[in-house]
Amino acid sequence: MVGADHMQIGEVAERTGLSLRTIRYYGEVGLVEPSARSRGGFRLYTDTDVDRLNLIKRMKPLEFSLEETRELLSAIDRLQSAETDSEERADLVERLDAFEAAIDARCRTLRDQLAMAEEFAGKLREQRSRQHTST
């Protein structure tokens, strides 16, 4: 830990399970930029940055594009902003609802794929056990 509120990229990598390269990349594409820099120029991150990285990590298996990820993060940021008026808030909530529906659909697809994979594995085990008992 660098300071009470900041940590270096190595600690962030440990806490998120992401590689240093991935964390740097997310900074380069504007998803999670370091909150500060040390005097030596090292990237410094906060717990909020770690939470944001973990959110991105959870989106990855659901195959959201960088643009979709950026859009979701932007909506979350705008909702948390005191400058956001009620009309914009309503629009943002609709966008989050659309993301939630997409997440639900992708989760159903993944569950279906997992069920097929488990069925395939079961059939393969049956085939192998029949081979073992016939020899």
C-alpha cells in the first residue's frame, strides 16, 4: 500500500486477479484510469478503481464489448453524479434496465451451454465406463 487511499498496480492485480497488462490496457482505453500517480510516475489506484476493475472483470465472460462496457460505466458514473437531472436519471435507469436484460439473456445462454457440456461429459463417461467393463 502506497498511502492510506492509494495502492500500486501490483496490489491491484493481486486484489482483482487481473494481469498488470490488462489493468494498463483498461487505462489506455479509458475504462479505469489511475486515480493518481506517484512522484516516480507509478500508477496509483483507489478501492473505487478496484471495484470498477472487478465490475469489468465480471462483464468479460458475458462477452460485452469495450464500447458496451464503457457505456455501462458511463451510465453508472452519471447516475452517481450530483449534476445529473431527473430526466437524465430516468434515461440512465432505462439504459441500466436494458443492460440487466442483456445480462439475464447472456446468463441463460451460458447456463444452456453449461448444461450441454455437462450432458456431453456424462455421455463420454458412460462410453468410457462401457469400454472398461467390456475389456
